[in-house]
Amino acid sequence: MNRGIDAFREWMELRKRVREERQFHLERLRAEFEVLGLSVREANRAARGRFGSRRHLKSALHELGGDWAGLVQLASAHRVHASLWFQPALLVAGILLVLLISPAPLAVVEGVAGRPLTAADRDAVFISEQKWNLTYLGIKKADYEAIQAMDCLTNLVRHQSIHARAQVRKSVALAAIESLVRKQTGNPRLRVIPFFEHQPIVMGPAKAVWGLAGLNALIFVVPLRRSALWLGYGLAVGSLHWLGSVFVWAMAIQVWSRIAWSTDGRALLAFLMTFMVYLGLVALQCRAWWSDLRQRCPFCLERLLLPLIAGSRDCFLLNSETTESVCAHGHGVLVESKWSSRFRPQQSPLLGLIRG
């Protein structure tokens, strides 16, 4: 976090330097024009015209690194990407951005949580008549009027003109309410389900993808066992990757469900394309997470430096290629090859004398 602040502070100092330099020359030109007999207003206009348009200011900022490209370069120079807070900050910002641009942020949060957040929505039920092929026909006027007389339901209203929505008055099981509704109306095809399940955000594909990704992560991470601190950091950042990813999936499915597709085939094709793009996003996230985690010191969590490559890339058994990276705080060396990845702690000789 401090690296990002330092990079931003240096960037602001560069911009301040350019502004002060420009203001100094403007004041000098203004004073020269006033000596020639121009009024203050005319001198200001003439000085600005002589000094040039704001295009010259942008050019100066670009040369000194005070533009947005310069900020990126300063962030790279300060190794902001190597900070242990870099990925968590990006992921939290991404989650907030998803909630900001989502058509219904509360529905996205409820979809990720898997349950409604408000008490009124938790007690709401959806009532409609169902055919044998599981499609809804709606609810007839006579059945609607019969349900209105039931004591266990309240606030009964029409939903989408042909269905019904109501609140559960008492703590009665949903199966019992459905049985009472069918008995009251004499219609065995009436269904009563939680209203949240009637219009859910389908989270199953995202959960399946991350279940497989989590299994692979355990296979790669657990055998290393570098330190509890290193493992805890990896799990925390991995959880943030999962959370940000499922928020993106929830918003994408929410937008997909709001589009009036002309045919079911186009809707299915769009869903499959969305799923493929999501697979690619998860693969990139997992790669970024693992690449960052395996290059961190297990004692201070700093990114390792000065990679030294030895051996031959063409050899697999004898003299195979190995890469050694060191911790800037002297905690040890990471030795990686085609077959293994091992962190070798480095202890000072003085520490051994003290213990002895």
C-alpha cells in the first residue's frame, strides 16, 4: 500500500512542478506585456497566446512522466504490483465496480449469498398452476379468490398478471402450505415455492468451475507447505478471487436474463458463450494467483528478486534448467526446476554462534 502511495505522491510532484513552471513563465510574459502598455486583461490574453495552448502542457507532462502513462511507469518502478495488497485491492475494487454497474445490485448479492437478505423476501412465496412438463400456466380467478380466504397467507397480489405472490403469516412448512392451497382450491396442479427460487440467478456453473479450480489449487499448494503464513495468505487471496469471480458471473447472468431473446436457441448460445468467457476469466485469475503466490517469501510475503537461471533448457535429467530467486530481506532462496519448487531458508552464521 505504501508503494502505491509513494508512486502517486511522486506523480503529483511531477505535475505540480510542470504547473509551477508554466505559471512562472506566464507571469513573466504578463509583466512584459504590461510594461508595453497593455491592460491586465489584454496582457493575460497575450501571454497565454504567446505561451501556447494546453496541448503544449500535455506534451510537457508526457516528457516528464506526469501523464497517465507516467503514473503506470512510476507504479512499475516502485514495484506496486509486488505488494501483497495489490491483488486484494484490485479484487475489492472489481467487486465494488460490479455492484456499481449492475442493474440490480441487491439481486446480485442475494444470488451470491444463495438466499434473500430482507425478511419480507424470505417469507414471500410464489403460487401458480403447473403443467406436466413443469411449465407454468398461471392461476385461475376462482383459485385466486379461494386462496385469499386462507389464514396462513397474507398480502396476496397478482404477479406478472397470471401468477400470485403472498407472504407467509405463520411459521408453517412450505409443503404444508402447498397442501393447504391445493385442498382449499381443489386444484392438485398448484405449486407453492419460495419466491426467491422463482427468479434465481443460476450460480451452479460458477460453483462447479471454482470447485474444480479449488481442487487443483490444493494439489499444487498443499504439497509445498512453505509456511502457515504463506498458506494463509494464499487462501485469503484465493477466496477474494473466488468472490470477485462469482460476482461477475452473477451480474452477467442477471444481464442475460433481462434480454428478450427471440428464440431459445439464441438464448442458449449466448449462455454458452458467456460460460466460455467466464472459463477463460477463471483460468486467468488462477494463473495470476499462482504465479504471484509461488514467487513470495514464506516468511515476509515479499516478492522474490534477482532470478538467476542456470543449466540448460534442453536437458531434463542432467544439468536441467533451474531458476534461483532471492528474498530482499535475506530469508532465503527459491529454487525452481521443471520437476520441483523448493524454498531454501538462509540463516546467518552469527545466528548459529548465538544459539551455540
